[in-house]
Amino acid sequence: MYYYPVSAVLTECLILSVVEQQDSYGYEISQTVKMVASIKESTLYPILRKLETGGYLTTYSEEFQGRKRKYYSITEEGRSHLEYLRKEWREYRDTIDDIVEGRLRK
């Protein structure tokens, strides 16, 4: 399977979508996102920090097998931002589909 590089905005959408389903820690998020996109953890963590700083995610720590894990949780503002990103994604996807399927003419 070929993995396409993704933009930071699409990565934000993927991250927020994962965390919307359940609170998650960084490695878990990265493994889910890597199922569809080529992303390095060195790219992921700055985006997680940006989302946290922007008020879209909050964090808390929990102990797991003697180590602390930092979990990310989506905020109401994050849910609103995710809905906006999903709308943008649908419009982008529909335009790509129109081009690929020959429905878009100049």
C-alpha cells in the first residue's frame, strides 16, 4: 500500500478524529494515523502541542505499567474545529472525485 504525504491541516483532522472516539496517548494516536498516512512522530508531537495550545485538546497523565502516559482529550472547541475540518475535507474530496471521474470541466 502506498501512503501519501499529508498536510498539517489534514493531520490535525486525523488526530482530532482519533481523540474524538476516545482519549488517547501520543504513540497510540501515531499508530492510528500511520494506518493511512506517512507521518513521523517528530511531526506528530508539534501538531499535538499546537492543538493543545489552541484549546482544541487538553491533556492529563495516567500511570500505565509504572510509567506516566500523557493522554489527549478533545474539548468542545476541538469538536467545533473538527466539524469545520471535516466540512473542508468533504469539499476537497468531492472536488478531487469530480476531477478524477471527469465531471469537472473548465
